[in-house]
Amino acid sequence: MPVLVVDIGNTFTKTAIFEQDELVYTDHFKTLDAALIYTFLTKYNVDKAIISSVKKESQEWEPQLKGKVPVIEFNAEMITGINNHYRTPQTLGLDRLAAVVGAHHLYPGVNNLVIDGGTCITYDWVDADGNYFGGSISPGLNMRYNALNYYTSALPVVKQDDDFDSNTGNDTETAIRSGVQNGIKFELLGFINSYAGNQQQLNIILTGGDSIFFDTLLKNSIFAPYIKNEPYLVLKGLNAATQKHND
């Protein structure tokens, strides 16, 4: 029973085809259109679909999809296995919720800290019993670089450098890079340390477009043995939700 998973984010729309828990296809697009939807449905003989979106407006291809297969619209009310203690569940980003569902589905019975490095960086903790109380949102890597240029008159646009490894910049470009990249590194370490405490079982799950870069930042830290890179965590969480949803 192939399932089409569509995750509409701020920058990209991510798509995936699952056979139960097996990920058989994934890609991301700036714009998803009806032709691509038709290709997914026919090539993979899709049985049903799930859509999660951070955007309020509907997409032009949704009527076509809904006319072909049953479509689940992911929301905070349909999760199972997670005790959602978020004070305003209606305002909780569905990508954050799906990531928490995915973490608990993949690693049950363990405390999981999900760090999603996308447009924003989000930190979400779900304990071994499936209790979720919330987390944190901060500016993402590219947002920080772009903000320095946008809100000043003299600072240039600087791009990330995966090989940069210094606490001190010796010119404007490297000073910006030191501030942004080390700032994120110390932020990551601070959040991980605050959640880890004396936990005996802990996973630090990295996901999102910058997850590999974050993994590099943390590779020499004391938390390195607990890190798991799950680039498709949100998609896996959405797929898990379809398995528990009654059509």
C-alpha cells in the first residue's frame, strides 16, 4: 500500500513514497505541480496520501490529488502515541509535531531531542514515555548570515564554510563566519546540555537541510556518540501517522 507523503515547508516542498516503513523515493521541489502529482500516483500506484503544510493557503494541485486517492491532512488532533502538553496545540508547527512523532516512532522508550536545522532551528524534546511539552525556535543558519547584511549598512553577505574551524575571525568575512557558525555551535551545545541532564538513555536526532553541517559542528563534542542523523525525520513521522490513522 504505497503512501505519498507531502511536507510543504517555508522554502521547499518535500515528497516521499513509503511502503510501510520503507522509504522508496524522496525529493524536494521549489514548486510542486499537478504533473508531478500525476507521476507519483501512476508510477508508484499510490494508495493514499498525507499532506502537512506550514502555509495557510491551499495548493493548486490538491484537488487533483484528492480526486484520485484518500488524502489525510495532518493536524495536531490525529497523533497517537504522543502526549501533547503544548499549551496552544493549534499554533504548534506541524513540521515540529511530525518530527516528534517520527522520533518516538523510530526510537520508542528513549528520550529524544530533535534538532531541525532548516529556515529556523527548532529544538523539541519528547521523553521515553512519549510526553511532549514543547521546545525552542531560533533563527537558522542562512537567516543569520542574511540578517547581518540586511540590518547593517556595511556588512557583506557571507556564506557558510564547512571547513571553517576557528573561534576568532581575522577579517570581516571570517569574523562574521565565526560569529554565526560558532554561535550556532555553542547554542546547540547549550540546548543539548540543558536537556541531557542525567538522562541514562538519550538520542540527539538531527534533521533538516543543515543537519549534516550541524553534525560536523558537534563531531568532537562529548555528545557525538548520542547523535543520530535522520534527514527524513519529518517525512517518516508523517508516514507513521498514516499507519495509525483510520480513514
